Amino acid sequence: MVTLADIEAARRTIAGHVLRTPMLPAPPLSALTGAEIFVKYENLQVTNSFKERGACVKLAALSAPERRRGIIAMSAGNHAQAVAYHARRLQIPATIVMPVTTPFVKVQATEAHGAKVVLHGETLAEAQARAEAIAAAEHRVWVHPYDDAEVIAGQGTIALEMLEDVPDLDCLIVPIGGGGLIAGCAIAARAKKSAIEIVGVEGTLYPSMWNALHHGDKPCGGATLAEGIAVSNVGKLTLPVIRELVADIILVDEALIERAVNAFLTLQKTIAEGAGAAGLAAMLAEPQRFRGRKVGLILCGGNIDPRMLASVMVRELERADRIVSFRLTIPDRPGVLGHIASRLGELGANILAVDHHRLFLDVPAKGAKLDVTMETRDGAHAERIFRALADEGYQPVRIARGAELQ
């Protein structure tokens, strides 16, 4: 069992090598959720995630012969980068096995820190099996991403810092992959403040810890924005800690994770990857549970592919009716497109894209379908535009998300 003393020792180990990240109030997120939110910005670490803490503690504990043998780890990205970074600092040869589904930005960053990257398998479980085989064949030291006492102790230093900065927190909401982060934080937080509530959060596609605690059989698998917590196997060391110290685990779907990523970017002006935004997603899922309480969120990572981040932003604009698409039925003659463009301008819409369809069989030969994607102010503005186009006989149909306004 990892103890508070182990976590305090870990903090001495990482001093000067890992950033003591800021813990700051987040008024825009507080207004969004109804709780008083404070964010721990672990995305400001050199490798942009909390994983540096556990990796630093683990590697610092290796003996000289172990360092010469080299290390091996498996990871979807953040543990990989952290291990690679601190291995290079300590001059330890490092090999990292990553699933082939890992975002390229994380693979590239890991290689940039000097590690050898092996891409293998679709899931972390498959990557782990390959890493264990390499460890046995090459006699390398295994650096587990979560099921390791030194790693757990290193992650627990986050909670020590959070309660030093905001001692009267009522609750910590912590993302769960294999459980190293929440186990370390729960041990530290409950030792310092026994009444504090620790709530975990997993994606609905990977409810592995929820299953373990509830003897459930929810399926694990699928493409998720929160690949950092897409773990099918829970830790043997972390499970009993979570069972004893964590009050509950909230499951969040992909739409809420996307919304939380977008909220961090647009409201808080900071970048969160899917796993990093999971705590906020839990608050969006159950706002009544946290309303009026003082909540600490760990923005545990900011390594998101820029293309994916851009996609999330556009999708959220569509969900908020800030970008809408209508399909119009029009007469196919000169001047109609110009009239529609002018009319949309008068209505305050900004046209983003236009696409003609002249071969659809559900319109006359002298007619056409016109798909118009436009930027609007909000849902009410989109509704006014829809009604205006309907009044002019263009028979608009909403096509952005397959929904039709009647």
C-alpha cells in the first residue's frame, strides 16, 4: 500500500525536475456548471501531462545496473512522453510500445525525446503484451503506466499541491484509466482531509474500473476522444485503493467529452485532450451533484491532435446552432443563387459553403437542390433564417445533423 509518507517522499524526489503547476479558479467553468471550480493545470508540464510525476519518481528509484539495462513502457502517449523525457535526462535507454491508434502528435513527441517507439496493436492491452515480451527478451526494466507503487506515489503529489493551494475543497474529480492518478490522489487527499470526496470519471466506451467495482459487464472498446483513459485492464494495486477511498465513478459519453474539451478551449483559453477534460465532462453529466460545491479538477493532459481539436470545435459550433446547413429546393435559372446570397446577408448569416445538386430525381428537370452552410448567432437566429427561406418558397430542410426543422 502506498502511504502519505511515500507521496511526500515522491514530492522531494520530483522537486526541481517536475513543474509545480498552478491551481487557479475558473470563473467561466463555474458559471457553466454552477459549482466553484479550481483547475490544476498539469497540461503545463514539459510533456503536457501529469505523467511526468510518476515517471520521474520511478526512474529516479532505479539502480545503476537497472539503468544500464534500459527500460520499456507501454502507453497511448502521455506516459510514453514522460518516460522518454526523464529517461533522456537520466541517460537511460528507453523503448516505448504504443498502439497503432495513438495520435501521431504523441508518437512524434515521444520520438523527439529520444525513445525508440514500437507501434503494435489496436489497444493498450495488445501494446502491453508486446512490451512484456520485449522486456523479457531484452531484460529491460518494466515501467508500468499505473500499476506501480512509485508511479502511484508520484501522481499523488498532485493532490498534495491542490490542497495546499485550496485547502477547503469539497471534492476532487479525477479521470481514471488504469487508476494510478486517482489512487495516488485519493491516498494523499484523504490523508490530509478525511472528509473530502473523491469522484472518478471514465468514458462510457471504457468503463473498466466501474465494471471492477460493480461486478459489471459493460463492454470496453471503440474509438474515443479520451484515448488517454481508454484502458480495458484495471490495476491490481489501484483497484483496492479506489474501492476504499473513491466515493463514485461517473461515466461520460463522447459528446460530453467533446463539449468539455471545447469549453476548456473557448471559455478557459487552455488546451485539454479528451482525458484531460473528463472531469469537467462529469460535471456536465451530473451538474446537480456538484452545484454550490468547491470542486478541484485535474486538467491532466493537453496532448490533442490539432486536426482533432479543430474538428471538435466545428462540431460544437454545429451543436450550438452556430453553424447550420439547409437544403433548399430552387428553380434552376440565372439570378436565384444571387438572390439567396443577398437575402441571407440581409438576415445576418455568413455563408460558408454552397453546393448545387441538379440530378436529384425528387425535383423537376428545371429545378435543383441547393445546400447552404452558414454561420449564425445562435439557435433562435437559425430558426428565423429557416422561416424566412420557407416563406419565400425554398422548402428548406435542416441537414447538418440529419434533423429537420418543421
